[in-house]
Amino acid sequence: MRIYSRLSEILSALVDLVYPPRCSLCGVAVAAQTGLCSSCWARLELPGVPFCQRCWVPIQVALAQHDSQCAKCLSAPPAHAGIAAATRYNAASRSLVLQFKNGRKLALSRTMARMISSQLPRPANNEGYTIVPVPLHWRRLWHRGFNQSAILARDLASLGYGRTLIDALDRHKATPTLGGLGKARRKVALSGAIRARPGRVSEIRGKDILLVDDVVTSGATSDACILALKDAGARSVTLACFARVYAEK
């Protein structure tokens, strides 16, 4: 192991020599290939405190107590067991997601996964979570060449949160681009689009699932995934994402 560790250090030093580390947002020199400068770190907006312990929506300080929940979650409890969001969605987090997903800067995944893990509770059982990415339809996967949620899931597993089950869910029905659609139209578009793969049901049943996505907007996609996982017998589903959108009509 020491040999591999030393080899990794040498290779990293060579990469830094050929490609000096730059901030992923503004391009100034930084210490590591996947790092941000201090100014750009400050541009990322972390989830505020206090917030609802189920959906992570900010709540009034006067109402905050241990395990506080917002009125919506109290009146209609969500199907998930909680949301762990690394950042609030703003211009800086959007830029990172676009560079990761569309700019193919896959090395950003490690930094994003570490930020998610800072908000993620450790699993209650010894075996950890079964980590499942939000799936892409095969046409979109073929066009992009990778599933960004699967890469985040892999890096969360490497941080000790459990084992990945990359193909647990199947997005067997193509859906339109959801950006610009309201919550109700997204729900209609996703109806029946995602299901658990029959060959993976035995690995889902009775498990605490960590569902991973890069951005959670209306929650329509994650709700469809949670429904499929629960139908397959999952004991619980916790949602983990890098950026969370709060103002959604």
C-alpha cells in the first residue's frame, strides 16, 4: 500500500508540473487540482441553520428545536428519510455542476462528494448505505458518456459510506429536459419512467438506500426514484445531493 501511495504522490506531482492547479471557477492558481480559491469558496452558499430535519428547507429561528420539521413535512411527511445537501443552488454551485457534468471535469466529483459527506449522517447500521445513483436514460448516457450521479456515488462509497449499486434503477422511458418545467409538469413527465431493475430487487429489499444526484430541483426525479426503491422493498431512502434548489414553483 505504501508503494501505491508513493506512486500516486509522484504522479500527482507530475500532473501538477504539467498542468498547474487552477481554481475550477475563476482560474487562479491553487494548491490542488480539484480545489477552489478562497474567494470562490466564499461564493458557495452552504445550507443555512436552522433547517427542517426532513427536507432541509430553512425554518424560522423561533421555531427551531432539536429534530425540528417544517409545517409541510409535519402535515405530509415525505417518503424519504432526509436530505443531505452540500450547498444551496446559486451561480457558483451551478458553475461547478456544469463544469462537472457538461465540461467533463470529472475530477471535481471528489471535492463535491467530500462536501456532501460533511452534511451526511453516518448510517445507523454497520454495513453502511446501499448507494444508488439517479439513473439516466440510455440515450442520454450514450450521448454524455457517463452518469454524473454514478460518479458521485462511487466517490461517496470511497469515503466509507457503503457500497454502490450503480444499476439498481432503470430509466426505461425517455423524458424531456426538465429544466424550465414546473413541478407538476415534471411529475407528469416522470410518471412511470423509473423502475427498479428486477435483477437488483433482492439487493434493494430491506436496505437503507442513499440516493445520489448532483442537483435536486423540484424533487420530481428523486420522488420517482424513491417510489421505485420503496416498491422494491427498501427500508429507507436518504437523498444526497451537491446543490439544492429552494425557490421552486
